Amino acid sequence: MTIHRILQNTPLGPEDIERLVDAYHQTLRALDLANRDDPMTRMIAKKIIEVRQTGIRDPAQISQLAIKELGL
């Protein structure tokens, strides 16, 4: 899974990682992306992490903002 590979070496705690993974899954469902090998999923994972760095903690808000910022 793309987001897990990216988050492997981050200093985030388990709760933050869980939120990011939840936001990632919500985003993939919203965009109807099932193929985790699709390059788009890596771009989404990176955007999810970038949005979280702004201080937003709610997975649904992270997902919505990521979709908006990616123009999807």
C-alpha cells in the first residue's frame, strides 16, 4: 500500500498514521481508485501527508482538501 511505504520512516505517532491512512482510503474511494499500483495513488498519498502538515487532523477534511488541491 502506497501510503504505508511513504510513512514507514516518519516520526509520526500511531494516531497520526491512522488518520492519514483513513484519509488516504477515503480519498481513493471518493475517486473510485482500486489499483494501488496506479501512479495516481502515490501522488494522492503525498498530497494527504502535505495537507496534514497544515495542521488539519480530521481524515474527512484532509481527504476533501487533498482532492480539491489535486484538482480531481
